[in-house]
Amino acid sequence: MQSVMQRSGTVRLLLGLVVPVTVLVLWQVFGSRPGMAGILPTPLNVLEGWHDWIFGQAGLGLNPYKGTWVSNLQYSSLRVGQGFAMAVVLGVPLGLLIGWSRVVSHMVDPMIQSLRPIPITAWLPFSIALFGIRDIGSIFLIFLGGFYPIVVNTTQGARHVDRNLVRAALMMGASQAQLLYRVVLPAAMPSIFTGLRIGLGIAWTAVIVSEMVAVKSGLGYVLWDAYYVGRMDIVLADMVSIGAMGYLSDRIIVFIEHRVLAWRLMQSH
């Protein structure tokens, strides 16, 4: 049995490597063609530039990116963490209230549905005018990016709570607050985590967009600056860094979800 599981794990690993390896080979082939160096550096060139960006000694030589990867990663991660935390703190309770209370839904939901289609880029001028070139402007845009998926998915989860659970809780004398906290919130958790995962992905998009314009540090700022000076190796290394951070943060949410919703996984088995 164990050997079968090991073989299955090996097969999954190999299948998961097929597409990335194929992309890297094709990338190396096209990047090695004459005239492509300034447009599509090869993976080896990107790794070399990335190595200097991470491990190089800052301030030495003419390369302004040397040794700045960690600090810029920290700037972006901190902004994402702050903006996303604000979105969770406001979005989850508001989504529960909208999904559970018709009064709150009639008062708040139309405004949210009207503002939700406005893209993050459209908020950039307003953010700069209101906050200037400061961290708070970037955090505001990240908050907006994460807020709408969280509140919408939480609302849907609260609206589709099993009514038998609600009736049972009322028969046992639960108050409205207890009903919301002990019945509606747990039942809406799967939808809430879906919103968290979508919102966190959009938060990473928002931080890159905001750092290109609204602040002068972070992965988004380096991405735009490297493009202007023709350092496409740094641009591609930056893109991979963003993707890796987005994937890692999503895995953290999934890990928390599995712990919080362990009862649901047990029921499914």
C-alpha cells in the first residue's frame, strides 16, 4: 500500500514538472536567438541577475539593484499584510451582516455592487490625491482589492446557511448575536475562505500596481524601474518573485482552512 502511494506521489510530481520544464526549455531556445537578449533574457541570465539582486552587496558597483531583493520583498509583503488584514477585519463581519439581515443588505449591498466593478487602476489618481506618494496610498488600494471578494463571498455563504440549523438554534433559545456567531459564521466559513484566497491574490496584484506609481519601494517599484533602464532580467526575476509570494501566501490560507474546517473534511470522508 505504501509503495503504491509512493508511486502515485512520484507520478504526480513528474506530471507537475512537465509543463514548467517545457516552458523553461522553450524559453531558453527563444531567448538564445540573436537580438532577443534585451527583450527575453534566457533563464540562465535571469538567474544570474536574480542572484545579484538577492545576494549582491548593496552600494557596490553600478548595479542599483544589488542586494535589495530582501528589503523590497519585505516592503511589499508588509503592505499586502496590512491592506489584506484591514479587508478581512471589515469584509467578513460586513458580509455576514449583509447576508443575514435584509435591512443591512438593502442599505449597503447596492453601494458595494456599484463600487465593485471599478478597477484598482481607476482608484490610483484618487489615492495619490488623497494620500500622496506614501505607504498609506498603497495600503488603501490593497485593501480595496481584497475587500470586495471577501465581502461578496462571505455574503453568499451567510445567505445559504442551512435553515434547519437556524431553527434548531432558535428552539434552543439562541439570541441573534449567538445565532450569527455560533451558526451563521461557521456555516459560511467555506465561502469565507474562498473569498480570502481570491482577495489575497488580488491584493498582490494591487500592491504591484500601487508600487509602480504611489510609492518608491517594493517589488512593483523595482519592476517598473528595471523596465525603464532595460534590465529585463530583473523584470522577469521580479515577476517570478511576485508569483512565488502569491503562491506561498495562498498555501498559508489553505493550511489555515484545513485546520479550521477539519470537521468538514472529516464529514466528506
